[in-house]
Amino acid sequence: MMFVVLAAAVPCLAFSASGALAFTPWGAVYEVARDERSLADITADKEKVTEIKSALVKKDGKLGLAVKTYCFLGRVTLLGQLDDEAFQSFAVATAKKTKGVKDVATYWEKPGKEGTTTADLEIAAKLRTALVGDKALSSTQIETEVFGGKVYLLGMVRSHRDAERAVAHAKAVKGVTGVTSLLIPPKARK
């Protein structure tokens, strides 16, 4: 049964994810096998993200790229370093009018000091290394964003314990100024 599901996953994801999402068949199979969502949910969430992101970039390329867009089971999260209130409102309105979106959460940070990008990339790399190195944690389900040293953890995890482990890893990385967990454990998915 698992083989049939995985065999079907590659063409379905490749077809439905649109040209905006590039990935290899092996990556798609691995993603489906490790994700807490069903293939149909993964596909629907990716379609929502693509539709929202496309509209944002079409409106304003630079600001659209500044908005990080995630969707898990129809729940959209918009975050980024953006202080343009009109564009923030546009982003929220765009997400809310996207078919199948259940709710929209936002996490806006003021643009930071110049030169924080390198430090943020270093924090993100160290955190990814720590998450992948933790064999008790299914780290492929955890997405990270770092803005001025503040870490956001996003995704669906197997348990509250996995969420706690991910937060602990983030707090342990030198240079982290704060951690916001937007991780979704099983009981919070309803």
C-alpha cells in the first residue's frame, strides 16, 4: 500500500505544484513519506502558497519576496521583515480570499539593521544542522525562518515532544535572540 501511495505521489505532486515549485521526484517521494499530512493535503497547501505568493510578487516583486508564506491544512502563516502596512494588509486580504484558506496568521518584524542577513543565515544553518543531527526528531517537517536573530519554527510535528526539542535546539544556537514556535502537534490539527 505504501508503495502504491508513493508511486502515485511523484506524478501528482509534479503536476499540481506548478512551475513555481521545482523539485526532484526523489525529493517529492521523501517529502510525502515524512510529512504528517496526506498527499492531497500537501498538494492543496502547496497550491494555496503558490497562488498567494504569485499574487504578492505580481503586486510588488521586492515586497512580495519579503513575505514568507506557509500553509498547513489550509491555515496560512505570513511572516517577514516588512513595515509597509498597506502591503501587509494586501497580503492578508490575498491569503483570506484564496479558496480553501481556513485562517491567516501574521508575524511581521521590522526590517533589521544592515548586515544581519549573514548572521541570520549562519543561525539558520546551525539550527538546521542541530535539527537534522537529532535522530529522535523528524526534522524534515520543520521549516525555519530567521529575522534579526529571532527564529520562527513552522510545520507539523509528530508530538509535543518534537516541538519542545526543536525549540530547545533553536534556543541553544549562539546569536538567537528569541524563538517563536508555530509548530503544529497532532492535537492542535483539528
